[in-house]
Amino acid sequence: MLKSYLKFRLKATDAHGIHSPFVYDLYTKAIRPQHPSEPQAQPPSEPLPQHSSVTQTKLEQLHALRQQARRNNTPIKGADFGAGAQSGSTQKTISSIAKNETKPQAQAQLLSRIAQYLYPKQILELGTSLGFSTAQLSLQNPKANLTTIEGNQAIAAQAQFHFQQLGLQNIQLLQGDIDELLPKYLRQLPSPLGLVFFDGNHRYEPTLRYFQACLPYANAQTVFVFDDIYWSPAMTKAWHEIKAHAQVSLTIDLFHFGLVFFQEKRAKEHFFLLT
């Protein structure tokens, strides 16, 4: 990871190195908004939603739930459907999952800001874990239809508990094998995918398989977000193959996340951006 990060830093730039108006707007308004050392973007025609007092209270409750989970030593049993447990252990605790396998709050906030900016109607998350990133997306994108899939029944139940504690109404949690549930979900979609967060299996073959499954349901307004693109050599290989795909027109490498766009009649562009 350190070697990959050093290589990334040599390529990465900030707002000064972005020549694409679309990427510049996305960067200055969502990825790295109002950074004091960089030029400020013009006010958007439709400003990002401001947090109401109710939403702010919910975000504070979400932070409290994160902290509670980090202290919760309740055992979680069952198969690990992703690649999060390199030790191979099939018994964990809520605490160990919260500390080691959930997205840090800053990354969850970044994902939510990207969603806010792009305003997707349909959000799909592959890999719910304890539901903290899901909850952040829900709170900051309350008008989106948000579906999340989790393979482990006990973990899914804990995520559902968190959603109930926060009173979230726009989340549909599907529990089961992504390979079985994803095709069924995609076939009944009422509209194209808006944002897909690929966080369910950090392996080469499943990552490409899920990408291919979702591809027919993407359009020029869709963004695919791949988590941990430098988690392993196999994951990085999958990321490079996705970047090279004929239907992919634009990618943004944020190191922790890889963003993929499908804007027609656009020459391929690849950006490495600091967050």
C-alpha cells in the first residue's frame, strides 16, 4: 500500500492541474470543496443541499453509533463473503469489524459529497458491512432510492439495527449472496443506475464480474465508485482493466476510491487527484 501511495503521489494533482470543466467542478465542489490553498469554484446553479438541524442531529447520532460499535465485543459468526479478513477467521466481533472493515468517516463523507453533487436517483451499494457508509449516503441524499446488499446475515441484522436507530426510510437492505441478488435487483430497476459503490468483494474476478453486470444499466449520468483500488495487486489489476474498458470515458483515481464515468463522445481521460 505504501509503495502504491508513493507512486500515486507522484502522479496526483489538485485543482491547479485539472483542465476538464466537469472534473474541476466535481473536485472543487464535492471532492475537495473550498480548500483554502486552491481557487474557489463559482457558486453552483443548484447548490449542494445544506444540512438541516434534523440532518445534523442524525449525523451526530451516526457518529455515536460508530463509537458504540467500536466498543461492542458481541461476536459475529458466519462466512466472510468479501476479502476483508486476510486471517481467514470466520468469527469476529462487531468491534473488530467497526475498527478494521468499515470505511473511515472521512471517506464515507467524501462518498456522500460526490453523491450529493451528482444527485443520483438510484444508488446501489455492494457490501453493507455495519451500514455506516450506507447511513451517511442516506442522510445526505434523502431523495435517492438506496439499495444495499450484504452477504453475512448477522452483519446485515446489525446494519438494519443502525438504520432503525437513525430512522432512515430510503434504504432497502438485501441480505444474501451478491451473485444471486444482483441480477434480480438489476432486472427490476425502474431507471438507470445513478451511483454504484463496489465494496462487496475486493478480489479481481468478482470485481470485474459485478462491473460487467452493472454496465448495461449505466448511462452518461452514472458513476461507478470502486473502493480500495490499491488494496491488493489483484484489485489494482481489476482497476486498470476497468479503466481500459471501451465504454469507460473518464476515470478519477483518489487512491482510496476509483471513480468511473461513461460520458459518450468524450475522449478517454484519466485523472489522479489529491483529497
